[in-house]
Amino acid sequence: MNQITRPSKIEIIPSSAPFSEAQRSWLNGFFVGLLSNDVAVPLSAEQGAAILPGPAAAGDDDDDAPWHDQTLPIAERMKLAEGRPLRRRMMAAMAQQDCGQCGYNCRDYSNAIVDKSEARLNLCVPGGKETARMLKTLYEELEDAPAPGSPAAGVAAAPAAPAVVVEPGRSRDNPVEATFVGRRLLNKKGSEKETYHIDFDLSESGLDYLVGDSFGVFAKNDLGLVDQIIALLGASHTTEVNGKTLREALTADVSLSPAPDKLFELISFITGGTQREKARALAQGEDPDGDAATLDVMAALQKFSGVRPHPEAFVEALEPLQPRLYSISSSHQATPGKLSLTVDCVRYVIGKRQRLGLASTFLAERVNPRDKLRVYVQKAHAFGLPQDRKTPVIMIGPGTGVAPFRAFLLDRKATGATGKNWLFFGHQRSDYDFFYGDELNAMKTAGLLTRLSLAWSRDGVKKFYVQDRMREVGRELWTWLAEGAHVYICGDAKRMAKDVERALVDIVAQFGARSTDEAVAFVAELKKKGRFQQDVY
């Protein structure tokens, strides 16, 4: 097999050039990458130090939290956290998205539980039942531990944290009302998707926001589903439950998907035989019939047909209805008092029954213009435009992942930012699914959008995604990185985000003259420096 001889060092920038030694070393590596075509030449130690100056950020007791990876199953995350303090094992149990739907990031939520300033163990919306179960198990360790300050604990009690007063509309626990203005379909006829641009009026709420923030919406359950569940219970719509009618409670207070463990516990108490055994197994996280993942509240009642819990006990067995968070797709700087979202409408069929996404179908069809909705702004966790408006930005957002980047572009225009802007957008078909196409093309014509790179997965025989487009223009992308560009990803955590990051590593290795290990380290350093940020779900 032929072997490629890699030069140990190539001097392109002469020693007489007006650069420091570190700058000259970096430029040598950069130009070697440009000239090497497909052959990656690893950087020398001094070149690596020159492009990544300064010591690495000091680790804490997390060792950079190796379990904080959305693509890892919970069992693998818990394995990585073995032997760590309880608060870190709780962090590993969470869905690892820092989505903010619980009102925290993952680390702060775990800290709050351990410090006993947060008693709710079921706030992790993406983690769902598996996270709630694991947190409950871990919490039992906390309850069994000696109280801080007791002789058995051997340590003094920590002072109580001061109460935090949250401004109205800045937390899920203190929402305000905003006015729903309207919606418009972004897909054209023939699309397999149903995606809406949603507008709100914030003028009466007093809310503002920064691009990168998310918007929390308290949706209501579909009345058709509510009425079917009441029928399965054999109850009346007007039955009183905790001061409300049963219909009101099921519509606005509790989640109807998925069926929680407590519901199966309740069913096990009021039935017998095989049904009791199955209900107990489901309550313990087992899957006796292979259908546990498909059991929402209605499906659970149908599975145990004839079992009719008392309406009050039934409602108390359900989980509270959680708000849903969406990336904001507008700029307060550009349109004060207005806010927009970009929402995929979720509908799917299990068996012969259509299931509906709670908030997406609520916004798409069950709320009317001028209706008041309970909402709040969730501050972004390390996802926002660079402070220096001259900094170039590379934005990668297929599908509804384009939402925050539309906001970024509108904000850059409104603030007069001079930095270059490059957007990668993709979807299924160019004829039907080019969200904000006219708007983006106008931005490109005006010079606000420096580059627009598109990828359509269903237009050709072979599927083609944003990461494939990135590799095609890898040399130019590396040049932008070398100029100090910040990189942003928004969209699917488990597939797209990982594939995009892998493409970025390959581009750094190929055009930045690095080995794979050096390229991985380079991308990791971009994250530490805030030059690589993600909003994934």
C-alpha cells in the first residue's frame, strides 16, 4: 500500500514577515491546509498552541460532564456518572439538552433538587418518564442521607439560599398573558410537512427578549381527546374535581400523554388478576406487552377497559401539564412588542388512532386571533450573537432550526452589525419547504446574508443534507473559521447536530492541516470559547 509522506514542517511565511512567531506558525499551518487539497497535515505543537492560545478551562467535579450528551441513552449516561456525587448523577439522569423547559439548565436543576430548593422531580419534559423514574430513585438516597449539620453528617449545614423573586413573564412559574395574532402556513401545497409561522403581540405583557431566547407557551389539551377520556371514565363533564369541572381540569391542568406510573399504580389498586399484574409491571417501568412506549392516558384506559377510577383520584394520578418552549424567530430590536415562532405541527398515527402534538396543534388550529395565552420568555443558556458586531457568523438550521437564525439576521440588520452572515438551510423539497425563501433571498440580494447554502433531502435520487453541503464548501467554511467566525447549530439533537459536528471536525482536519484528534480538540475549544453554540432538541 502506498504511504503518504507528510512533511514535518513547511515554511510558507518567511521569518522576515511582520508577524510574531506564534502568528507566523499559525499562518504556516493555515496555508499548508489550503495547499494540501485532500491530505490533512497535522499541526506542529507550536502551531496548535498558536491557534488555541491559553490554558484549557479548569475542570470541576464533573470533568466537563462527559455524560452531558443528548445522543447517549440514559443507561450509558448513568454509567459515566458512576461514583460521582449525587447531584451529578441526577444531572446525568436528565435529557441533557439544557432546553430550559424545566426552568433551569440540567446542572442547576440537579443542584436545586439536591439542595431541596426544588421538590418537583418531573419537570424534565424531553427526559419524560425515564428521567422522572431515575430522579425518584436517586432522591431516595438523598432522603436516606443524614441531614446536613447532624452529628452523622459530620459537616455544618449550608446557609439557606435567599429567595429569588422572578420578574413576571421570565419563568414558567410566573407567566404573563400575551395576545395571539395569527398564523400562516410556511409549506406550499404538496409538502409532506405542516409548519406555521406564529405571531404574538407582547405590547400589553411588558415582555422583551434577546435573539436566542425561547418562548414558553401554556397550551390546552384537545377537547375531543378530553371528552373521549371522560367517556371512558363513565363520568360527567361537570363532575367537580378540586374546585373545577372534570372537563376543565383535563383540558388545562394535567398532561394526557404519556401515561404516568402513578396512573398504573392507581389502576393496580382497583383491579385484580392479570390486569393487576400488568398494571403493577407498567408502574415499575416494565413492558409486559411490548406497548409501554405507546400508552398515553387514553390508550392506558383502553388497555384496562372496564376499570373506571374515581375522577378525583384519576386527575391526581396524572402529571401536571407542562409548558412547551419554542425558539424565537423574530428580533425585538427589529419589531418591538412583536414576537414570532416557527412551529412544526405534529400529527402521527398509532394503531388506528391519530395522536396530536399538544402545543403545535393548539397553535395551529385550536387558538384564535386575539386570544390571550399564558406565556413567558426563557433566557438562553449560552446561545446568542457575539458581542462584537463585526464577527462573522455561520448558522446551520435545517427545518424549524432556521427559527433563531431568522431572528439573528433581523437583529443584525436592525443593529447595523457589519459582520458577515452565512446560513445553511435544508429541508425535504425546494419547491414546497423553503421556509422564508423570499425573505432570505431578499436578504442575500441586499448583502445582509453573505452566503446562503441550501440542501434538499428529497429533490434527488440520493438524500442530501446540510452536513453534505458543508463538506462541499469546506475550504471556504474553514476560511471563515480562521477569520474568527462563530458557529451555531439549531435543530434535532440526536441526528442532525451530531452529523453537523462530525462534518465540522472533518473540515477542520482536511483544510486546517490537523489530525482527527487535533480537529476534535479544536472544535472542543471552539465550544469552550463560546464560538460554537447549539440550540438542540
